[in-house]
Amino acid sequence: MKTLDVLQLSAHEHAFLEKVRKTVHKVLPHEPLILFGSKVRGEAGPESDWDILILPQRVTSELKHEIRAALYEIELEEGVVINPLILPKMEWEKGRFRDHPIHRRIDEEGVLV
């Protein structure tokens, strides 16, 4: 998987992604975050959101709420929208999402945060 150094991000954007990574890792210390979407493709406009795939071993509604609430604080601070896609890792790798078009897109363009 590609890493952030392949993207042309500003220092502020790098700091923003580091803040997102640290925030998610407070809840899920060892889970990778994968950036995808218009920010990765270089098609982002001023109103574009930040699409981030998070793949914990187990997903509950409480876990989703905790992650989204933590990220919402960053959204308020930064004035941006973060769109976390939170899916069980096994379902992503071998389950119903394996053949979904979003899976292929993230495989092609995803960048490890």
C-alpha cells in the first residue's frame, strides 16, 4: 500500500492527518487508517471531505459512535468533513465487501495514514 509521501499535501494537511491518526489510535491503537477518495486522486476541491477507511477486528455501534465523536471534534476545529468508513477487517478482506467496487477503488488508490 502507498504511503503519504506519494501525495502532494501541505504541512497543514500532514499535521491534520497526524491528528486524525492519533485520535483514532486512542480508540484503536493498532488499526491502520487508509485515506482514499478525491484527496488521494488530486481531485479535491475546497469543500471536499476526507475519506478514511478504518478496519478494526470487531465493529460495534458503540465503537463507531466513539470514533465518529472523536473525529467530529477535529471536524469542528478544522472546519472540514471527515468521512470514516468503519468496517470489520475480516468482512473487508474476505466477506461481502471483497467484490464491492469501493474495495477495488481503495485497493488501487488507498494511502496508509
